[in-house]
Amino acid sequence: MNTIQELYQVVLNRKEFPEGNSYTCYLFNAGLDKILKKCGEETAEVIIAAKNAKAGASTGNHELKNEIADLIYHILVLCADRGLDWSEVEQVLHERSLKIGNLKEFKQTDKDT
């Protein structure tokens, strides 16, 4: 079992057996809107950290890796809340990794992105 799967099991455990002083339980109790708000906030923080980080600089990437970890955690909470097992997401990623040449054609308007 990998680290993300282990964390997902902790999230599921918190959902099934709530603990009073748990941030994860707080998110479940607050509901989908709060979970989505946190996913959005963490996404924005990843973007800002990436812009602030210097490529290849370990000190500049400290903030980025922490923000990515926060985003992944909140995505796991979202999956658990919606009843989506993390292994299903892993399966999609695995299937995509087996494709060769899956680059879609870009429209002229996409050339700068």
C-alpha cells in the first residue's frame, strides 16, 4: 500500500468513526461546500507556490511540495465524501499511462497555454 492509499484509509476511518478533535471530521461535518472550498483554496495555493518556486531549487520547492500535499489530502476527503474509492482514480491514471501518443490536437487558440 502506498502513502496516498494509506492516508485515504485514515480519511475513510475518520468518516466512519468520527473523532471530536479531527480536522477531517470537521470537513465531513461541514459538508460538500466546505470540502470544495478547501479544494479550491489549496489549488490556488499550489499555483502561487509554483509561480514563486524556482525550478530545481530545493528551498523554493519547500512551499510547493507542502501545498501539493495539502491539495492531495483535500482531494482524498472529497473522494471519501462522494463515495469514490481512491483505487478508482489510480485505475484511471494507470489506464492513461498505458496509452501511447494520447496527445490531443491543439486548437490555434491553445498554442500559448
